[in-house]
Amino acid sequence: MKQRAQFTTKIGILAATVGSAVGLGNIWRFPYEAGSNGGAAFIFIYIISVCVIGIPVICCEFIMGRGTHKNVHGAFNALHASSLWKYASYLNILASLMILSFYSVVAGWTLNYLSEAVTGKMTMTGEHDFSAEFGNFVASPWQPTVFTIIFLMFNHVIVARGIKKGIERISNTVMPILGVILIVLMANSLLLPKATEGLRFLFYPDFTKITPSVVLSALGQAFFSLSLGLSCLLTYSSYFNDRTPLVKNATMIATLDTIVAIISGIIIFCALFSFDGEPAAGPKLVFEILPGIFNSMPGGYFWAVLFFLLLVFASITSSISMTEISVAYFSEEYNISRKTSTRISTAIGMIFGALCSLSFGILNDFTIFGMSLFSLFDYISSNILLPLGGLIFTIFVGWIINKRFVQEQLTNNGQIARKSSKIIIFLIKYIAPIAIVVVCLSVLRVI
Ligand code: PHE
């Protein structure tokens, strides 16, 4: 039988998994969520969610993936044959393709903005109305759709090359560059005139701002940002070797992902307060407000290029991880080549990505449950399928599968001290599922 692929180095494992986690979720979504939900108070709750839910759910996915060395469907089957559990894998695969579709649309926007930054169009002198420009761009019938498709073509080339030559190599190259860009942009923002106001907004919590809806937004953001609940980290961990320390890696991913989110917050809010932008601008923050700021900032051309390059790099290392879920499933469960399975996933992504993109323009009137296709995909996957997936993972690993197997995976067959694994098992069994149920119920507006 053909040997299953593996990541080759520890750094490769870290770069790929952190690459999956760090993406538009950190640089685009986190700042606008923090901005609309009270700043520091939101960040405080977010960090608690990452510790008590995020890290345990990552560990569940790692236990299933590394423990079986299979794709999500194979993993559920291997750990609990002839049961309903394997249907959970279909939810995961569905969620991964839905997220891939709308994620590629936003990633396509970032490609367009990068090209406008590089050609100097964004920072050209003269009157600009960035809100109107963004509105016209997303509503135009072909331009955003073409960028979505170009993005998916890049994504395709990387995934088709496989784990070692595609995913590991691109992550090893892109992640250090991403780190350097983040630090340079942060230094620039910290030197701006009203940087301290931005820092105060981010780090000086006003606990009266914590409401149930802030808690829920923070929980949802933690799921999205850590790539949780759709078996992304399960699939990646099926390519880990048996010496990879799971709890340590899970903690590192969560820590680095949170640091990147906070650095993105510093970059954006220090600039925003210095140029009198609106922190609660919502999803359009990065596309409507920031270009205006770059336009009035000294050296704006350079900072705009760096910022949008950062967004493109961050999105590609995340989109390849979403694609790998279905690619591993198609190729292993239906015995087809990796190239063909990648073609299938890319084709699905392109068809639904194009429809999501067009839902801002010519398909604007086509709504389901009152939502455009883009919003529907975002809503169903991020608000329902991800938390549900996370809940299933914690119940399956915490309550259903063999306890010895869980222990062995967390301690690498007794080679790692048991202390941290005991805490993780407690969080997996009790705390994480209860907290997730609270999120799900509130999404369904039951509580
Ligand atoms: N975590 C990614 C981000 O922050 C998004 C993502 C979600 C990636 C789900 C994979 C799976 O952008």
C-alpha cells in the first residue's frame, strides 16, 4: 500500500497549523469584532474562550487525526465503527466547502486591493470615496468573481502538489515573511501620533461592556480564528508523526494565533485613532476605512502594499487547510488520485465561490431565509456547523471513544507527563461542551 504522507519537520508542522489558524479571521474579522464589541472587554473574554474551549477542541481533533492517521470520515469510522457518528464527518466536509467558497471571495477582494496598492491606484492623490469604491467593486459582475477564481487557482496549485511539496513548503516560506510584515506594520502603527488611544481601546477593559452578546461573539470568533470544528486540524494532524507533542502544539497554535490577532488589533486601531476612523465600522473596516488611512499616511504606498500582502499570504495558508479536508476525504475514501480530488474540491469552490461573489451584485435579489448566498454560507458554517462540529468532537473524544486511547495520544504512549493531559481531559469532558451548548442555543435564540 502507498505510504501516507507526513509533514517532515517540527517547524513544518507548526508553520502549517499556525498558517491554518492565522488568516482573515485574525486580520480582518478579529479587529472589527473587537471594534464593534467594546475593545478590551471583548479581548478579555476571547482569551478565556481560547483557553477553556479552543485548546481542548484542538486537542480532540489532534487525538482523532494523529491517532488514526486518516481523513475525517476514516477517523470517525476507525474509532467507532457501524454507528451514526460517521455522519458527523459529512457535516464537516460540507462546512469546509462552504467556508472555502465564501472565504475565497474575501481573499479575492484582498488580491484586488493588493493589485490596487501595488499599482499605486489606492494611494494616488486626488479625491477618493473608498466606501463607494468598495461598494461598486463588490457589486460589479465580473471583477470580484475573477479574483475569487484566481485565488482558488493559486490554492489549487499548492494543494495538488501534496503535503510535503505543497502545503509544508508554502507554509515554511510564507509564515516567517508574515511574521516580519506583522512586526514592521506594528512598529509603524505604534509610532503614529495617537497610538496610545488605540492601545487604551485594546488593553484597558471596561468590564461594564461585557454583555451576553459580547461573550457569544468572542466564542464564535475563537472557533473561526482557530479553524475549529470542521476537522481542519484533525486532517492536518493525521500527517503528524507519533512523536509530535499534541498538548504542547495545541497550546502553541492557540498562543500564536492570539498574538497575531492582538498585533493586528494594534496595527489597525493605532492607525484608526490617529486618523479619526470609526472602530465599530464592522466588516468593511479593512476595505473601506484602512485604504483611506493609508492614503493620508506618510509612506502610505509602502504600508498599503505590505498590509494587503499580509492579508493575501494569511488567507492562502488558511484556504489550503480548508481544501485539504475534502481532498483527503475524496482521495482516501473513493481511492482517486490527489490531483483529481483537488480538482473536484477546487471546482466546487469555484462554482459556489462565484455564486457567493455574485450575490453582492447581480444575484443580490436571490435570497434564502432573507440572506444572500454569501451571508447564508457564512452564517450556516460559522454560526451553526463550526460550534456543532466542536460539540461533536468534545463529546466523541470525551465520552464515546476508548479512554486509554485518548490518554495514549495525549501522552505519546506515556512519554509525556500526564499532568497537562488530565486538565485537558477535564476541559474536554465538561467545560468545553457546556460552553459550546450555550453558544449553540443562543445562536438559535433559545436563550
Ligand atoms: N482560521 C482561519 C482564519 O482565521 C479561517 C479558517 C476557518 C480556516 C476554518 C480553516 C478552517 O482566517
